[in-house]
Amino acid sequence: MFFFGKNEQIVDAGEGAKRKLLGRGGSLMMAEVSFQKDAIGAIHSHPHEQVCYIVQGSFEFRLDGKIQRVEKGDSIYVPSNTLHGVRALEDNSIILDVFTPQREDFV
């Protein structure tokens, strides 16, 4: 199955953040989330496992009570039901998120 980024719908993912689904099938889903400087991905948890890859920019990433600065080329594994969230440190910061199982709430 092919997904073409230029054709995928961009949705508001909170103040200063936008999300676009880039691919999904079986038990996997991939999404691109772009942030303006100081935009917040609120602290939350979900039953899905998640891997985040920093495509562009930098973030303050909170994971299970710890805070770490991450930047382009870094990645994070988020276990199921683990509290996590981000704050963008630069304009046009982008995270590529992969989830298993799929986030039905994103569809």
C-alpha cells in the first residue's frame, strides 16, 4: 500500500502542532507531527507502543518522569501506558511517530 505525503490530510493536533498520517496497515501506524516553537504535546499515556524519530529541530521530551533534550537524528522508545510529552524548542520541529497497534483515535 502506498501513501503519498502531499495527498494526506493535515489535522490540528493541539495549539502549535499539526499531524499527518503517512502510512498504516496491519498493526502499525506512522504519523508525522510538526510543531512551532514552544508548542506542547501534552503529557499523556496510551496502550500503544511508540517509537519517535526526530526528523527536524529539537524538543524537550518527557518520558516516565525524566526530561531529555532530543534533536534531529535522535529516537525514543515509549512503552505502553508510559507518561510522555514534548515541548518544541525550535520552529518547524518534526517528529515521526510509529505506533503499534494502530491509534484508532487518529483515523
